[in-house]
Amino acid sequence: MTPLEALTCGTLHGAKYLGLDGDLGSVEAGKLADLIIYQKGADPTRNIRDSEKIDNVIANGEIFEANRMNRFGSREPRTPFYWHGSESGMTFMPTLEHGVGCSCLRSRQ
């Protein structure tokens, strides 16, 4: 599989498999679009390892620095993600269902 084919499988084909290709998987008018901006010189279509060289992330209309997920240009660090605090009420717990191991999001009680 070429790097471009791998990227296509993870975006276009992945969205189609999940039945979400009308909303995501490619950049088109009317679709949801969280994007990544690669570091200068990185080309994941030629070398798939370059897909790890992310400079910025655009999510929910905001730009973030990929290394720490701080808002681009902000001097203040981001607030902790929900999973960083013990007060969040949510945790990942391994479960076994029908003899198959999986991780499920469960709320604490």
C-alpha cells in the first residue's frame, strides 16, 4: 500500500465504512472539517512517517499548536483535558463482554 492509499483508507474509506462520508472524510463544502497542518517539508503522501510531523491542528474552528494543544498565539497554557482531573467523573475501564476485551467509557459511581 502506498502512503497515499493508506491516507485515503484512513479518511475517505474510513468515513464511508462508518456511514459518515456525507459529513466527513474529505474537505468539501457542508462537511465537518477538523484539519492538521504539517511541518514545513513534511509530505505524508510520499513518506507515511511524515504524518507524525504535525505543526498545527484546526479543530472546531480554532487553531492549536500540535505539540501541547495550546491555542495558537496564546500566551496562557490550555486548561487540562477532562481526563486529566480526578473530578471529571469519567474514566476508561477495561471490560470483558462475551469473552472479548475492550475499553469502554464508563462513568464513575
